[in-house]
Amino acid sequence: MFVVENLAFAVAKIIDVVLTLYMWLIIFRALISWVNPDPYNPIVRFLYRATEPVLAPVRRILPFGGLGVDISPIVVLLVIYFLQLFLVRTIMQAAVYLR
């Protein structure tokens, strides 16, 4: 039983780390959007390629497209925070009950 418990804890921790790293990618993307970044810079290209698949659908759903302010990073950060609070904690609590 300890193997299943440890596996569940490891999966929860890996999900938490991946979500945290993705959160920082979105924050960096939002920060560089405030300046006029060089679109040919490899770091800028990586940030856009890594975050655009998540941000683009959120932009299509949000009704604030005409305001000139992109709030999709805020929405995605809130979803990530929710997943960290709900999903990761649920997996860890389920691991405790597997004893």
C-alpha cells in the first residue's frame, strides 16, 4: 500500500511543479508583452509557442476582446491556482486514504 501512496504523492507533486513552471512562463510572457519584444528572439519565440495554445482559446471565450487589454493571462493564472489548490490537494488527500 505504501507504493500506491507514494506514487500518488509523487504524481501530485509533479503536477504541482509543472503547473508552477507554466504559471511562471505565463507571467514572463505577460511581462515581455509590456515592452516591444523582438519577435525573432529565441526566448520570446519559446514563450509565445509555449503559452499561446492555452491563452488563445481563453481569448476567444472572453468578451473583452475590444478593450485593448488582454486579461487572458490573469484568467489562466487563476485556473492554474485553482488546479493547484483543488487537484493537487485532492490527489494528496486521496493518497492518505489509500493507507
